[in-house]
Amino acid sequence: MSSSAIGAEETADLLCHLDNVQGIVDALSSVRWKRHQDAVIEVSEHGIVLIVEDSGCLQAKVYLQRELFIRYDYSAQGRPRFGVGLGLFVDCLNTFSVPGHSNTIEIRYPGPDMQLLLKSIDSLDACIYAEIRTRIPDTISWDYDFEPAGSSPLSFTVKSAALKEAIDDLEWPGSSVQITLQPAPPSVMFKGEGHGDLQIEFMYYANTDLLIAFHCDHAVSHRYKYKFLRATTSNLPSNVTKDNRGSKLTIGRGGMLKVQHLVSVARSAATHQYNPSGYQQPSRIAYVEFFVKPEVDGDDT
Amino acid sequence: MKFKAFLTDNGVALLEKRFLPALDKIDKTCNLYLTRDHAVFLHNLLNGDGLQSVAQFRIEALFDGYRISSQNEDRIAFAVDLSLLHRAIRSSVGICNELTAAGSASERLQIKLVKKLPANSTQPMPFLTFETKGYKSAVIQDVPISKPMSRAQVLELQSALDSAQALPKTLVQVHDLNQLQSFVDRMRHVGDVLNVWISKHGDLHLQISTTLITLGAEFRKLVVLGERAEAPREDRSLSAQARSERAVTRGDAEAVQVSVKHFAKSLQCHTAKPDCAFYGIAEQGACLTVIFQFFIPGTRQTDKSISLHCSFFFLSTPSNLG
């Protein structure tokens, strides 16, 4: 066992150390919208990307850039990809996050049997370890290449907490939600239709504190299934709504909706106290992106 | 069959704030077993299923003016609902405090065994009665209990209690129960069965292993009570799994499988504020035992008037110990 472990170290595609497990747990939890989800993890010299999909209509990606790790040794040819159960992976990582203790963990791939190996490395006399069995990933079932709808972008940035609240409120009409952007007056409208209808409007000039940025040169309107729209904000970690940076929504070609959140992966509060400026390193951000396909009958208007 | 006593301040502090909330988390009902010298709260000792616990107090730790008599060597045992018992003590204490605040003379909380005719019933039923007497008023609370156990049942309980006192040969000490609890609480999402290894070298190794994941924690160099042995040098560089398996093969460790749920429940006992805990496995992996240790306040000496331990009965011994 020991000799194979040492052998694995020499040949591991990835060996990285992480000092804020909770931040990564938060980032990965934000794409956890149901109980059983298969995730694909792709490793590259730039970092780790985790991808989940649902029904060919929704895809989410979490980008963990190499700057988030305190050590990142990558030595693979090509980009290794493997599948894991998202829930299991997050629950397992969560076990490593002991509140009130600094937790540095080592992540290694592949193990002797293609496992993903994790272990805590900050204490000599107590060690937490995990071996997660990986799968050969399915090919991505749909082409998620996001292309701009035209020469100028159709996008808006809204405070994350407000976006989550609006989407939560649209639950009762259920079914589907129409998102309309119009340049004059510049505004965004969410309209839920189902058992009844509910309309939530963000006026750019009236709500500059909520709607932070707005780009639209022609009116556009698409419908999205409520359950997919809801998945984009349902598990946002509390630090996203608390920091309330803003989430960016972009409508691409064919009405594909892209929702982007920034999740802080700053180190635990205890270590922050030593930082007199209170300044967070900008690189300690995990990027989370969702791609939602529009409903088929929701053609451009 | 008679039982009557006054609950002391220390007894109230022990039961109300510490032991009853902890025991309630193990299981709602338990047996209360009273003898001339001890009051014992017992969980699952007779049905032997899963998690057993024994919390034993010397009479002086809880009561004064203690009187007990029965035809069975002055031993009485019955089942009681812990949450009702807790509520009754809590509210009696509240009343006591109010009376004291009102300047009433020496209020004491009396506890006794009575038989009463409940409303709408023709059969008298047994109750544990809490009586708080003030200058002008008295508040009485009745906690329903089971019919006291027969002589045969009490004997059976006593012999189960005697055999539950047997200590594993090796015990390892865990200081930070909160850390262990937070770890096990997170770990329980991953699987249901916990493999536990305890070695004479002072290693405690916990592991959940399913077809999809193996998740474990190894705590090393813990203080050992009882049989100990030096760990072989060559084992240091091994993985936790390999180290444990080799120790079992050498006869330096025991292994057992228990339910994660039971293990997590036993950790709830930290609300009883033990000062530390010892874990050990009975020979042949018959059960995992945890013994909580209490110090005399302000000292590092064991308070022998209080004892609390839990045992987990094995699901099966791990078969993969090659």
C-alpha cells in the first residue's frame, strides 16, 4: 500500500493543497439543486472545473482556479476528466471542514484505482482521509457553447440577494418565467405565468442600487422553465447574498441564458483578523456559471 | 414498596442541566433502578439492541433523606419517560426558586413513589411525585411510570448491569469530544455503518466505507489505559487502513462495526459535561464501549460518585480484515 501510494505521488496528474475547505464546499453547494447529481470534473493547468447538467436544459460550472490553492501541481497530458456524485463529493469535503480549526487538505488524482484521494495534512496525530470512486464521464449531452446574441451584449447585473428573492417569489405561479429586456425605458421584467401571473420589474434608473449594470440595444424576451431558473439561485451560499456583489445575467444566441455568480473563497474569519486592511484578495473567488436553455415555444419576439 | 427522598441542589444541577438532556437524546424512555446505594438510569440493558447506556449515581450525589424499602432487598426499578421527568424537575426547580425569592423558608424538592387513581380510571397507577412545599402552598407534579419490575426482572437487570461493567482490555482517551462530534455529524451523510479500530498503540480509527466512497479519520498517540504496546517503526509510513489491519493481525488492535447513528447519539452525552472519554472494544469485537469520566469540580480527580458509559452492540465484525 505504501509503495503504491508513493508511486501515485510521482505519477499523479494532480496534487493540490487547499486551506479553505468551507469556501470550496460553498462554491460547489451552489450548483446542488437536487439529491442525486452526477458531476464531471475536468482538471487542467489553470485549475479545476466541475460541471453538472440536468435534462439537457441546464448546465452549471464551478471554476476553481489554481490561485485558490496554496499548492497546485499539474502534470497530466491532455485534460483528465472524471465523474463523481456531486452530493457525495460535497458531503465528503464538508467532513474535512472542522469549524474553529484551520483545515488544510491535499487533493490527489488519480489514486491507484483511479480514485480521487483527499486527506487532511495539518495535524500529525489526527488525519481525515477519503477515497472517492470516480467514473468514466458521459460525453456532454448538448452543446453549451454560449455565443453572444448579436454584436452588442444583452446583459444585466443585479444584486444577488435581489435576484434570489425575485426568483423565489416567482414560485407560486410556477411553470415558466418570461424574462424581458427592453432598452426604452431600460428595464428587466420577470413574468411568471401558471396558476396566476406575477410580474417583477427592475427599472434601471429607478433601482440603480439593485440593477447595477444594464446593456440592451433591442427588446428581447424568452421563457425559461421555472425549476431550471430556480436552480440558478436556490443554493447560493450565504456569503454571496451577504456580500451581495451582484450576479450577471446574459442572454445569448437562441435565448440561452447565462447566470454568473462570484463565490468568495476567502480564508476563514480567524485568519482574517490578522489582516488589518480587511482587504480580500481578489483571486480568492470561485466563479459559478449556469446555462439555461429557453423553452422551445419561447421564440424571440 | 416505598421510596422517598429530597433532591439536593447538586442533584438538581446534575440531572436537570446535564444528565437528563443527554440521556433523553439516547432514547426517550429509560429504566430507573434504585438501590440502597445507587440510582441508575439504564437504556436498552434488557433488550440488548444497539446502543446501551448506564448512568450511575451514588445516592449522596443526588439525594438526602433517602428512604427506600422493598421486599426485594430494597431494590426498585421502573421505566420512565425522560422528557416528562426532565420537565417535572425543571418546573419544580422553577417553583422552588420563586418561593425562595419570595422569602419563604427552606423549600425542598421531595420526590416519592406513589400509587394514585388517575381521572377516568378505576385502576390505581404508579407515579413518581415531585412535591415543592412553600409556606402556604404546595405544588405537586406526578410523572407516570411503568409498573415496578418484578423480582425476576430486577434480578435480570442487576445481572445485565454487572456484566455491562466489564471493561475492555485497552482504552484510549479522547479529549476533544466536540471535535469528534462535529466530525461524526458530517460523516453520517456518507454512510450508515462505522468501522472502528482501537489499538494498544493509542490509535482510534473510524471509517465509513461504501461502494462509492471510503471516508475515515485516524486519531493517533492517544493516552492508553490498560494493555498497551509499542507501535512497530515500519507501520509509521503506512496508510491508516493498512496500519489498522496489521495491528489487528498482530493482535494489537480490535475492530468492530457499529451504527453511525448510535455512535453520533452517544456523542450527545457530551451535554452531560464529561471531562473526557475513553473508548475501548471488548474482546473479539463484541461491542464498542465509551466511558465518560467526570472530575470532582476544580480538580483532576475522578468523581467516583458519578459514572456514565455507553456500549454499542456489533452489527458484525468487519470481514475484510485479511
